[in-house]
Amino acid sequence: MLKAGDRAPDFVLQSDQGSDTSLSGLLHRGPLVLYFYPADFTPGCTREACTIRDIHQDLVAAGLQVAGISPQDADSHARFRAQHDLPFLLLSDPDKVAVELYDVDGPMGIGVRRATFLIDQDGMIRDALLADIRISRHEAFIKKAIELHE
């Protein structure tokens, strides 16, 4: 997995809204919390997404944006986003391009590791967390990022 101090690799993925979205394009709008998750509609991933939803206003107030990446297609992401009223972008990575660039592929290429990155506007990773099961660690990571940017 990439770590703090590494350059965040650029990518272009389709968003839940059907548009091609690049990391560099997102960073034009400011620093980014980028998180990778295994799958839409699973209990753990739903809990994680809803937790981020619930602190989204704090993220925005701190000048941060957020985007999630998983292998499901844009239609699945659109349904997931709508069902849970998620105010942030979900990116589709069915070929695991970004997953591999960030080295968060699952064991033997199966699945996706649960990882969160704080990326500054210059494209540098300022902090990173890998915690497959402990979703609360991702919430704490994001809250720490908010505090650092306030």
C-alpha cells in the first residue's frame, strides 16, 4: 500500500454520474480524502459510507472533499449513492486500475482492501490507513484529517 510521502498516482475512472473523473481533476478543487472499499450494499461498506456521509459537512467546512472507489459499475454506485443519500462521488474501478496503483488489491487479487488516503492538492499522500475490518479506524482517520485542515 502507498504511504505518507508517496505521490498519489493519477487515474481516470467513471463516476456514479457517468462522467470520466481523474484524480488530477479532483485535486484542482482541493485536498481529497480518497477511500477504497470492497463493494456497494455490503453491511461494512454501507456503514463506512454512511459514517462519511454523516461527517461530510465537517469535511466540506475544513476544505476537504471525498471520493470512494470500488470495483462495481457506475449504475451500482448510483443506486448505492441514492439509497443512502451519499453527498460524495463514487468511482467505478471494475478493472482495478486505481486499486492496483494504490496497492490495495485483496489477497491473491480477490476483492479490495479497505484503505483511506489523505491527498493534498499537490498530489502528495499526507496520510494513509489500511484497516480491512475496523471501520471505526477510518472514521477516526477522517476526523483527524478534518482537525488538521480546520
